[in-house]
Amino acid sequence: MLTLLQDRLENSIEEELNIAMGEQQKITVIRFRKMLQEADYNFLKSSHITTHVLDTSAGMPGKDITIRLKEKKNNIWQTIAQGITNSDGRIPDLLPPGKTIEPGCYKMVFDIGKYYSKLNIRTFYPEVEIMFNTFDTTHYHIPLLVNPFGYTTYRGS
């Protein structure tokens, strides 16, 4: 949690307001689920965008990696969602349930430098940026396979 808060200090006011609105929506859904346990929540789709990181040099999930989802607004890339990978290397809820992004060009920025720094491993890539297009409201999964001197990605399922 502390890492995420420290990372969010780098956000502009506009970026932070967008991220905070999404996080508040996630909290509200969690509270409704606790209060109204017998309700049907099937109408809430899972996150439109998900990701995971695998460290191929260690053969393990890339845990505690900060990831920013960005979109271009007024010719400037702005963070619209932010998270940290869990112990399985995943961020299953980058966007709030049911929220979709407009079709267009986006990018995910993975802070690989801090991840390898914590492991006392030098890396050639301090950040990995994956630019991708969305075409509709179907689920988009953007995985990253990384090692200190290389990476690869693909559209997952």
C-alpha cells in the first residue's frame, strides 16, 4: 500500500482525480457486496483491462510491480488507472467493475526498474511501455514476460 501511495504522488491533479474516482467505485462495490450478500452482481463485468507479469529469469510471478494505464489526452499521455501486481503477478481490477474505456490507443507502463532494484539485480529496462489498441468492450489482457535484459508480450485471454 505504501508503495502505491508513493507512486501516486507523481500523478498530476487530473490523473489523481481520475484514479481516485475509479478506486472509490471499487470500494463502493465491495461495500455493497458485503451489505447485500444475497444480491445478484452478475451485471458487473470484471475489469475491461487486466494484466500480469511473469519474471522468466526467476520462473516466478512479478510481484509488487507498479503499472500505469495511460491514454493520450490533448496530445499528452495521462494516467487513467494505476495498480500494483499481487503475489501472483496480476492486477485483476485495474479498472472498476463494469467500466469500459473507449476504443483507441492506450499504453501500460510497467516499473521494472524498481522491481529488479528490490531484488538487487541490474536491469537494462527501467520501464517497459506496451502500446495497444482497443476496438470494442471485450476483455483485454496484456501480459508481460520479463527478465533483466529482455521482455515480450502478447494479447492474452
